[in-house]
Amino acid sequence: MSIFNVFSLLGGLALFLYGMDEMGKALEKQAGGKLEKILSKLTASPMKGFALGLLVTAVIQSSSATTVMVVGFVNSGIMQLHQAIGIIMGSNVGTTVTSWMLSLSGIEGDSFWIKLLKPSSFSPVLAFIGIVLYMFSKSEKKKSIGTILIGFAVLMTGMSTMSAAVAPLEHEAWFTSLFVRFQNPLLGVLAGALLTAVIQSSSASVGILQALSATGAITFGSAIPIIMGQNIGTCITALLSSIGANKNARRAAMVHLYFNVIGVLVFLAGFYSLNAFVHFSFVAHTVSGVGIAIVHTVFNLVTTAVLLPFSGALEKLAVLTIPDTANQEETTSLLDPRLLATPAVAVDRATITTGDMAEIARMALLQAMSLTHTWDEALAASVERAEESIDQHEDMLGTYLVQLSTREMRQEDSRAVNTLLHTIGDFERIGDHAMNIVKTAQEIHEKDIRFSEHAQEELEVLEGAIQDIVARTIDSFEKQDLHLAAKVEPLEQVVDGLVREIKTRHIARLQSGQCSIAYGFVLDDLLTNYERIADHCSNIAVAMIEVAQDSFDTHAYLSKLKEGNETFSQQYEKYRARYLFPENTEGAGK
């Protein structure tokens, strides 16, 4: 084997790993996070978890990515430890799909159909189709499909290059003797584990072994322990990702390790015990790429069949390894950095967390409004805690979304991130205004300010409109309903009109001596906060609509909306009729 063969081997390995990485990313992007979101909402049996883990891994072509997601889900509190176990087992079986695809390079035969199945025949065609889709298509979906095809073609080209580069090793005595030593189960397992731990992909390490099998120097006897070791080595990714996570997330990573270690021990013990009596003849036979795929698949199916019924025992073993600590509170990370590796899932979590933040702001506002009528120290303290929580949510979301915005993602997810970046500040300001209302309510209480009957009735109408606009805004955000969001601006205009009317009436009462100056100060504070809350609701609704249209010119949008828009006018009249002051309600629609 010459130095040029070494160069070819390194180049083939580079193409192989790059193609596998690009194909996996493109497959994950094309899936749009749908499969991963199913995982995050899983609540059923280990068998369902196994099936979904298998499906997701088969689609995104990476058991490591699946297990890292699972660790992130457990750390976020989205998934319980017992739910994660079935998914982890399913991911081990799902990763065998890659080895079967790679085994196509070893197909032999002169038949037209056999030749057509060889990657050297169809990979160039896939690469050409892929580059045409990638360069000339305007559709994001077609570009993504093109990337998948190119990635697969590069992957198979790298595989072929590696196989050709190592072919001369067939005549190298040291290489043959090396794999004879790997027939020792301990050495074989260790070699497979180290290789996989270094490249952090069992699919890639199995592919490398399949390429080496082209030399004809590798037997089933040496391949089996190496494949077992590769399954142990792939656990390193989940173990590394669990560093800094909570106890249950670390336990999920340990379940992955125990499943593979115990599975290897059981499989090797059973296999070598039977071999001692039966003396399997195939052990000394040369293994092919297909043979490696068969061993890889049989091992994962057998270990899953044996250990799936004992998933509870694996959970207990993980708990014993990482026990609960007395007086140590378990924490979860709603926005786990591990999920950034899967942007669609990270976007989903950020959206849900923003919705939680919005609900906290809504509750804080309702409590603050009630305090203007009846003062309660405990309730005031509750609003203050809520406002602090809202601030923490904004800081956490802002950092997370900036990190997420640097990732490659679908246009739909990019729009979602853009919307969130535009809206979290407005939700936070609603919380601030709720706190301002509490301070005004405290002043009303301490100064024993009494509202006139008419003033009280007017404020109740305005409060009803404010509660309505906040509820509509948050509901439209949580449901991502643009039709509902479009109804916010007409109601905001009604709120502005109510505020102006209350100020006009207050001045009239002040001039007639019906109201005090002290009341005027607190009234002005309340009106300012209510009006600004409505403004922030308008900002959120406009951001949702404008980002969805790939535009963000708020002034132009609002101008266009109010000028000659019949739908806007109808909605405005409807809300204006609903929120009239008592003396003007005669004949009004409800």
C-alpha cells in the first residue's frame, strides 16, 4: 500500500463523513421537526417509544442526534425518564438503516438490475439531479431534497474511494494479523468503541468497517466484537451532552450506556457459548458489507427484544448510579441548549416558553386590575413575583433566540424566530405595566381615593376592553392565528377612543367640582398604562402578520389597514358598539 493509497483513504474518509453529515442535516431539515415534536409529546408505552425512536433515527440517519434530543427533552422536563428508554432502544435499531444503504456498494453481479443497484451506477445520477434542484430551484423544499441527494452521492463516493484505497491491504501481512487479533472479543470491542467514540457516530464507524471489509481480510469472527464495541462507543455523544444537565437527563444518558453495555455482554456471552458447542462455520468466513449490516441489525434487534421488557430495571439501575440527593431541588431548563442542534424543536420550545410568559403577563394584569378595586398585599406581592418571572423569561428567550438565529433552518422556522424576537419585548412590557397599575392601586388605597359612580363605570368598560384585547392577542399568538391577530388593531383603536373619552369626561367633572385633583393623577396613570398595554398588543399582532408576509413596515401596514379597509371598519364598529359607556348603551349591539 503506497502513500497515494493513504491519501485516497483520507480523502475518501473526508467525503464519507461530510456526505453523511450533510445528508443527515438535510433529512432533519426536510422533516421539519415533525418527527422530533412527536417524540417530545410522547406519553405512551415503551413499545410506542421504541417505534418512534426507530422511525426518527431512520429518517435523520443518526442515533446520536436522537439520543441527544432525548437528553434535552428530559432535561427540559418535557419527557420523563421512563418515556426516554423506549426511544433510546428504538434509535439503536433505526441506525442500522445506514449500514444497509452502505452495503449496496458491495453488490456483485453482471445483471443490468444488479449493476443499477450499485452506488457507482446511480450515485452520479442522484448527484446531478441534486445539483440541478439545489442550484436552479427556488423552492426551499426542493433545494433541501437536492442537498439530500448530493449528500448521499458524496457519501457513497467517499465509501467507494475508501474501499478502493484499502484494497491493497489484502496483501499486507500486518493488516491481516491485526484483524486476527480482533477476534479476541475484548480487543475487538475496545477497538470498535474507541473508533466510534472518536468520530461520535456508530453509522460512520460501521461504514468504515464495511469499506475495510472490501480487502477480504476481515472475518465474521473479528467483525462481530468490533460491531459490539461500536454500539458502546456511540454512547459517548449522549454522555458528553448530559454534562451539566439535571439528574434525570444524566440518567437517560446512563440508560443508553447500560442498554448497549448489557446488550453487548448478553449477545457475546450467548454467541460464544453457542459457538463453543455448535462451532459456527461462518465465523472464519470473510465478511462483506452486507454481512456487517446483518450482524449490526441482528445484534440490535436481539438486545432490544431481550431488554425492552426490563426497561424498568434499566431505569432503576440508572437511578442507583445517579441517586437523588437529600435537600437538593431538581431543576429543569425550559430552553435546553442541546435542542439548538435541532432548530425545529428549539423553535417549538421557544414558542411554547413565550406563550407561558404571555400567560404569566395576562394573569399579572388581571390581578393588578383587581387591586384597583380592592387592595390586597398578598396579591400585590404575587404580581411583583410574576413581573420578575416575566423579566427572567425575556432574558432567557432573548439569549436563546439569538443563538438559534445563527442556525440553518427552514424559512418557516426562521419566520417564527423573527416573530418571537419582535414580540417578547412587548409581552415583557405588559408585565411592567401590570406592575405600574399595582403601584397606582397602592396609591389609591393609601390615599383612600374614591371614584365617582360615573368614573367607576367608565373604567370598568375600559378594563373590559383591555382584558379583551390582551386575551385576543395572546390567543392569536398561541394558536398562530393570523385571522385572529387581524382583529386586534380595530380593538386597539376602540381603546384609544375610550381613553380620550374618559379624559374628556374627567375634565368636565373636574370643572364642575365632581372630581378631585388627586383622583385625576391616579386616573391619568391608569389610562396611560391601559393605553400602552393596548399599543403593545397591537405591536404583537402586527409583528405576527408582517413577518408572515416577509415584511416589517409597521407604519405602512397600519396606514393601509385603516384607509378604505371595509373589514377593519366593520370590526371597529363592532367593538365600539360593545364597549360603550352606560349612558350611551341604549340600542347598542351586544
